[in-house]
Amino acid sequence: MTTKQVQPLYNQAGQLQGVFIPAEIWFKHENNLEKILFPEAVSQPEIPAEPINDWKQFLSFWDFNYPVEKGVKCDHCGCSTPDWTADDPKRFLLKAASLGGMVSFLCLECQYRVTKKHFKDHVVYECTPFTCRV
Ligand SMILES: [Zn+2]
């Protein structure tokens, strides 16, 4: 690409408005140029979808002897949140929620699996390497 092929474009006041790139050159390099010029549009951070409907269903059947709480803590790295749904950026990724009271998360800090087991009167946390099946 030579500078002669890329022409500056000025408005009537003589201010530089942009550059003109011949279509032939643009289309030849389109994919690469878009990645360089608009990286945020091309590469979205890959956060897997969370089973939010399972979570909502879990909440709608909440019949434990304590109010709904959304706290999560990781015993492995010490990461914790009072409300995992409100974190920005996310600290815990919801992996599963069952009506039986098991809710599991991926700790985005250390990649451990944090499982919250809801019993009638209390919650038990379990923290395991994510590769282990609970
Ligand atoms: Zn952790």
C-alpha cells in the first residue's frame, strides 16, 4: 500500500476528515484492517452463556428457612462477592443451578469450582479444582 493510493480527505474548511482507501485495497485487507482498527468489535470477550433460566427457576422455588442470598466465596483463592449477579466485571460464572439446591460457579480468579449446597437451614460451600466432577 503506497501513500499515493491512500488519499487524505478534507472538508470545505480544509480540515482533515479521513482517508480514502481504494476499494480494491480495502477488500484485500479488510479482515486484517478491521481487527486492527476496531478490535473491540471483532473480538468479543468470550464469556460462556450462563444457565440463567435454571437460576431463576431455582429462585422461584426457594423454600429454605432463610432469605434469598446471592453471596459466593471461593475458599481456594479467597475471592468473594455479596451478590454474584451484580459483579462487574464478573468474579463468578454460574455453571449450574438445580432445584435440589445445588448451585455451582466457576471462580474466574483461580478457575476453581465453587458449589453452594442449599440445605433447609444453612448453606454449605465446596471448593474443588474445576476438572474434578462433583
Ligand atoms: Zn478462586
